[in-house]
Amino acid sequence: MLSLKKITQIAAIVALTALPLLSLAQLGQDPAGGTFTPDVTSVEQIYQLVQRIARWIQTFFFLIAGVFIVLAAFGYLTAGGDEEKVKSAKQKLVYAIVAIVVAVFAFVVATIIANFIGGTTEAP
């Protein structure tokens, strides 16, 4: 099992890796030529925001799942019959499956929210 120190280290690495993505944030363009900060003023905009967040969550968890699948495969290949290494590889594969389930669940939640607020589930 992962210790608190390892979890903290992994969280710090993920946070520092994702930090440059903040530089991609941009303000919207006003038709008059100025800039403005986008305000959520309609139900459709709420749904689009939830859908955008769901896409980010899905992408993140699919990437994590891919990493764990590669690590599990490497663990199986290098186990050499050692039961402890095989057990560790199986655990990584379980983590990958959980990450895939969370990624799929992100869009299920977005659809449920859209149905709840009366939005549409069509892609923008």
C-alpha cells in the first residue's frame, strides 16, 4: 500500500506537471474588441462548463490508467515468478481499471447533470 509520503510526492509531481496548463487559460473576446471574463449566465453555459470539466477529468484518468497498465505489464514481465512482484503488478492493474471507471463516470455525471438542469447532451 502507498504510504502518506509517497501519496504526497505523487500529488506534488502531478500538481507541478499540470501547473503549466494554467498558462493556456485565456480571456474571451468581446465582439466590440475588448476582453472580458466569461460569466455563466444560462443553463446551456453551465452544461458546457460541466462537460468541459468532465473532458479534463476523463483525459487525466485515461492517462493515469495508461501509465498503470504499462507499469503492471512491466511488473508482470520482470516478476520472474516472484509472488510479491506479481501481486504488485495485479494491484497496479486494478488501479488502472479504477481509473478507467472514473474516467467513464465523469461523462455519466455530466449527462445526469444535463438531464437534471434541462440542458442538452449534444456535443457543442
